[in-house]
Amino acid sequence: MSATSSASTTDDEWEWRSTWPQRAWTLAGSAAILSSLLTCARLVVAASGEGLLAAAMAAFAGYSLADLATGVYHWSIDNYGDATSPLFGAQIVAFRDHHLRPSAITRLEPCNSLHVLAAAVAVALPATGAALSATGWSAAAHAFACAFAACAMLSVQFHAWAHERPSRLPPGVAALQAAGVLVSRSQHAGHHRPPHSNNYCTVSGMWNPVLDGCKVFHAMEKVIYLATGVRPRSWETKI
């Protein structure tokens, strides 16, 4: 980068860019997912294709569970804790800022937003895969772990795409959103209407109708309030 271009870059613009450590963690997480996928494929091939259907079903289960997990995590971060909370303080601040500037997430370079979950995947997935291999689990178990990890890691990007203008989405992403494979802009828009108390899931959103229709999170909030006296932020007028 030239001195001129560097000088013209504002501090706010630098905030959205990926750093080399962020890129490294994202690469490490991606490598862990690829390695897990290859292990699954090797086991299917070694079994002459037997277990392929079970592996596919397990991968779908991992994808489904990842959607549910993002909803539970999103709900908890949106409603409880503050900047001083151990481990999650920065995430809580970022999520609250996101409700004030929803479209800002589309300006983040991918590794800037993916690196935290990618680091967790880079550490946890190889260890999980090694444990599964050591205990003789089938390809289906590896497929489940791989799909869950991949969808959890990429959920931040899926979330960003749900805020992107349709004209700026890659055609493949737009098609996946239209098919319900990825959470869509129209579905996620409901979350950004105060008090931000629904549509928390950000992989496919398949769990949103169930969780919202059965008022699962509202029931959990009541239990927490009765047990601790802590009110969720969704009970207020804004987050």
C-alpha cells in the first residue's frame, strides 16, 4: 500500500479490515474443516460406499443443530451480560452495536468476522476427530462434527449475507437463501424490530418458527428472572 493510500485510510475503515492473525486463524479453522471432511470421505470409500446415506443424514443433523446453537448463543448474548462479562464482554458490545448499525456487518472483511469461531474450530475439531478415530466411530460421526463446526464457524458470514442488499449477493448465495438453506434477509429482518426478541437463529433459520411459535426463549427468560431477578434486555424498549 502506498503512503498516499495509507494516509487516506481512516481509522474507521481500518476497523473493518482483516488482520494477518485473523486471516491465520480463519485459515486454520478452514483447514480443520477440510481435514475432517477428508477423513469422513476416506472412511466412506474404505467401506465401499456403505454408510454414505448415514453420513449425509448426520451432516444434515449437524447443520440443523448448528442453526439451533446459533439461536441460543445469539439470544444469550443479546439479553444478558455487559462489557465487563468474562470472555464474552467484547461479543456483547459488538452485538448491541449491531442493533444500532445493522448494515455495518456487511462492511467487515470475512476473516475479521470469522476468526473467533474459526479459532475455536481449529482447536476443537481436530481434537474431536482424533477422539472419534481413536474410538472407532463411523464416517457419520465425523460428518456430524464437520457439518456442525463448518456451519457454526460460517454462521457469522451467513448473518452478514442476511443483511446484504440482494443486488450485491453472489448468485449462489441468493439461490441458497431463496431455497431456505441459508437464512434470508426477509426472515432475519424480524429480529431487527424492537425489542429484538425473535428470529435469533442465523444458519438457515429453520428453528426460528419453532422457537418463536412456542415462545421458548420467553419461557427461559421468565425462569431466569424468577431464579435470579435478572431481566433480559428484550423486555426493555431497545437493546
